Amino acid sequence: MSDWMPEAGAPPASTPGEPVTEEPDRPGDGPVPDVPSFEPAGPAPLGVVRTPTGRAEVDALLERLADADHLPADGHTEVYEDVHRGLKDALTSLDARPAAAPGPRPVTPPAYDTHDNRS
């Protein structure tokens, strides 16, 4: 165990997150370094510009990507999967052809015999 005690009138030791200050009692030592934080940074927008496509369904899905800007990284997967599923459905719907409506069949004229069989 140490018997060391700070000098009378010495400033208290800094704690993490305190601003860097000059200690006038110890000339030449310079500023006390700020202790770095090891906490993860908060969510921040990436600033990706989304250009409208002109298709409301697709544009709404692309705007949904902005939701990921406000979530921690482990929440991005749900947003990306949701958007991917929606875009896949939109593309699939483009390949689907509407069923042909039943209607009248075209009339084909009867074939005429070009040989005269009345002889």
C-alpha cells in the first residue's frame, strides 16, 4: 500500500470525459491529455442521395433505407432485408403478364373449292 498523498492545494486528478486543462502548479508539463472514450459512436446518416425512379412503390422502398441512418448497425439488417424483399416483389410483378381475357374467337372464312365439280 502506498503512503503517497497529493500536496496540499494540488488539483484533483482528472476523470475520463473531463476537458483538457493546464495545471499551473506543474509548469512545463503541458496539458493533461483527455482520456479517449471506448464507447461506440452513435448512428449517423451516410448522406447517400436517392434519386427518384418515377415508380411510387420503388421510391417508397428506397426512402425506407433512410430508416437505417437512425439505427445502430445491428438494426440495419432488418431494414435492408425489408427493402430487398419489396424490390424483389416489384421486379417480379413486372414479369407477371395479365391473363388474357376470354373473348370471341376470330372468324376464319371457310375454304372454297377452286375446282368445279358440276360436270
